Amino acid sequence: MAFYELRQYPIHPGKMDEWVAYMEEVIIPFQVSQGMVITGSYRSEDDATYVWTRRFEDDAECEALYEKVYKSDAWVNEISKSIPEMIERSGINVLRMVATPKSVVQ
């Protein structure tokens, strides 16, 4: 069954613009090139939290894409190295969601 991930990241003070640029210019294009389906990207009005959503067809696809993205040389040796200076990793929250029957995202 298809599901979504809603991912919430606390952003270090003054780093939101830099984080959004990194997401939109590096992380999202890389993940999409590996097969991830990114369905939304948002910033809170107070610039304290960044939120994004991804869609997976099932657990098997999720596991395969996690492996492909997060264990890749590009992610491990390049992309991930800049992340800790912009977000507070210990505060990351990931929520798996399933659309309701009448949701427009079905």
C-alpha cells in the first residue's frame, strides 16, 4: 500500500535560506535522480522548521530507495557532510502517513 513520509527538520537559527537552497539545488534533485518521489517542500513561517514529503508505493520500494540514496558514495562522501551545520539532526521527526479514501492524493 502506498504511503507518504512527512519529515520535519529543526533548522539552526539563521540557516533556513541556506538549507532551502541546499535542499532545492542538491538534495531533492539527487534523490529524484535516484527514484524518490518528492511531493512537497515547505518552510515554517518562523523559519524554525523545514518540512518535506515523499511518496513510496510500498515498504519494499522505500527500503530499496533508502539503500540507493543513503548508502551511495555521493550521499556518504559529499551531500551529507554539509547537513549538520544547517539542521539539528537530533530533532528530526519522521511520520509515515496513509491517505484517507477521499484524499486528493490517492
